[in-house]
Amino acid sequence: MENQATKQSEKKIDKVTKSEAEWRQQLSDQEYQVTRKKGTEPAFTGKYWDTHKNGVFECVCCGEPLFDSSTKFDSGSGWPSFWEPIDASKLELENDESYGMVRTEVMCRRCEAHLGHVFPDGPKPTGLRFCINSAALKLKENEGK
Ligand SMILES: [Zn+2]
């Protein structure tokens, strides 16, 4: 099924599409509200905002590797924050003007899960802050050391 996974750049995205009922079954209530209904978990409550473990953060819906722990930083926001995605082509960015704010929404391109937002106030070298809900992520810890 993933035999072409090594060809990264020009690869056509293998979209994951499921019905609302299927997502509901697969996800916890909170994961469903965040990823499928564009919700936001309360700050400082998610399981990963203060995690310093090494590994890869995958999309909780489709398992796509999205962020690496080496790009995670303490933003003080109460949500997991990254200055760079593993592969920008795996993310879908969209203007979000809800709640009277102009923000850029971050979604998983493969399954269209809502992940969080990206802000232009991050650290070097990118200056970006990907502010992502813990409920949208699943940490796959590095094995071995
Ligand atoms: Zn996904």
C-alpha cells in the first residue's frame, strides 16, 4: 500500500477519506472535535504541550508523520509548538478569519484533519510557530536510545 513512500517530492498524495461515522468510531471525542470539527483543546491540557520526548508526531487520523520532536520548542502557549514541519507539502494551509482574527489554519493534506494554526512569531531559522493541538497528534517515540 505504501510501496512508493520513498519517492517524496512528486508523489501524488494518497488521500484518506472516511465518513463522519467512521471518524467518530476511530477517534476519541476530543480528537474528533479538534480534527474533524476544527475545535481547539484548552491550553495546557493536551498530552503533548510539555512533552520533551524524542520521536515523530503523526496525524492522529491518518498516521502521516507531520512534525519531528527536534523542531518542537517551548512557546509558552500551552500547545505543542514546532518551528518547521517534516515536509511542508504534507500540510494544507488556509486563511481562517473566524472569531474576528486573521489566522492561518494548518490541516493534514492527506486526510484534511484540522491540526491548529501557524503564526509568524516563531524562533529562527524559520520564524514560524506551528501551534498544534495535542489531540491532533500521536507521538511515535524513537526506539533505542
Ligand atoms: Zn491526516
